Amino acid sequence: MAERKRILFVINPISGGRRKTAFNKQVLEVLDLQKFDPTFQQTNHPNHAYELGLKAIEEGYDAVVAVGGDGTINELGSALVGSDIPLGIIPEGSGNGLALYLGIPMNESAALRRLNRFESVEVDSGIINDRNFFNIAGIGFDASVSDRFANENIRGPIGYLKSAINVLTNYKPCTYKLTIDGVKYEREAFMISVANSPQYGNNAYIAPHASVNDGLLDVCIVHKFPLYTLPMMVFHLFNKSADQSEYVEIIPGKEIYIEREQDGAAHVDGEPFELGKELDIKILPKSLRIIC
């Protein structure tokens, strides 16, 4: 009998506002225990998933599974980039953008059954000022919303919508200088998203034609728009037609440099960070394996 593959499940107990007390039991019921030997770890502080990912490499695990949202995926993926250890995903976040794009089931049991196939794909990753991202990074309005959402006591789409409305009331567009693969641009923008995959999460598509394995990032510049057009902007997001809006400009590229007027919020796969005025962004083609 072949030796069982060792899988580390890294569980974010607070992601998506859902309790995960029965998760370990479900794994033991659904996972093929003749093929796999599971181990469980819960995260208990920021960056803990990243630390557990590095430790899993040292200890020779055959796979690491993120049980959480895009933030948990980001930490584990950042640890596993460049290694031969694949990342599995059990979507338990507020948006689950990358998992939705990859077709990973939102149902916990179905996602676990998918792991039993143990089939993986190579995906690209991005780097923004030395931080990895796998879904979307951004500055401007969406970064300010991510910053606000991180401090909300309501999680999920309702909490995100509440944060967006609160930020929208006082938000002002900024001027950005961009260099994309050597071509210079200057834009007054509401926000700039750099997309490796098409959607933020919850099927809101900012870059409908982005792909995680095309060796490119899609720079999505949302220009200043009249407030009365907001319903149509939201329609485009959820209709996979953001690129058809007159207020959205999408430029693909591999090497992106953005200069803004001052330091401020940025988000990396939905997690807010403070970054400086200068943003250096690159693509790392086929740098992570994901079980899907």
C-alpha cells in the first residue's frame, strides 16, 4: 500500500464570520483516509498562516490547505510560492474571489471531496512592494473600503456593503502616474485595481478577462464618475462587463510602477496595508500550484 500523503489543514477560526468547530470531524468523514493523513492547525494571530506554511515546507508535508478566505490563502500562498507543495482551498471567507474563479465548490463537503482527486494547476502570482498577491491588489477607494471593513463587526457581503457606503460619502479621486511595460500614463482615478484573477469575490468582476495563468496582470483604472451612474457601475461589476463602462480602463502588463500623491491604504487580496507613494508591481508566472 502506498504511503499516505501528509496534508496540513490551516484553519482561520474567524474568517467569514462562520464557526468551524465541526470542521475536523467533517474532514475525517469526507477525506480519503487511505490516501491522506491530515493534520490540523488553527491560526491565532496575523501572519500565523504564513509561518505555518513555512514550517510545513520544512516538515515535508505533501500539501497545505487554507481553510479561510482570500487573506488566509494569501498568507499560505506567499509561503508556498516557488515550492513544489500545492495549496488546497476550502472557501470560508467573505468573498472567496480566487476560489470562485478556480471553480472550487463553496460547499465545504464538496470542496473536501475535490481534494481527494489531488489534481493541481500552476498559477501566476503578483508582487506589490515585496508582498505577494494571487487575486487582486489595489489602491484608492477599494483599499479604503478594505481598511474600513477590517474593523467592521459585521462580516460577509452586508458588512462589505456597509463599509463601501460609509467610505463613498467622503471619498475623493486622486491623481496617479503609471508606467506599464515602459509606457507612461497619468490618470485621475477613483481607484486602481491590479488583477491576477477577474473578481474581488461574491461574483463582482472588476477585470472580466483576467487569467491566473496568462503571465499578465490587468491594471483596472476606474475613473472619476458621477454618483448617479453608481447603479450602472454596480451592474457592470456583477454582469462581468466592467470593461464596457466608459469609466473603466483596463491595461494589461507585466511590470507596473505607480506613483501617487501620498502614502496611504492599499489592499492585497482584500487585506488592508499602509504602503508608500511608490508602488512597484510585477508578475511571477506559474509560481504556485493550487489543488482544484
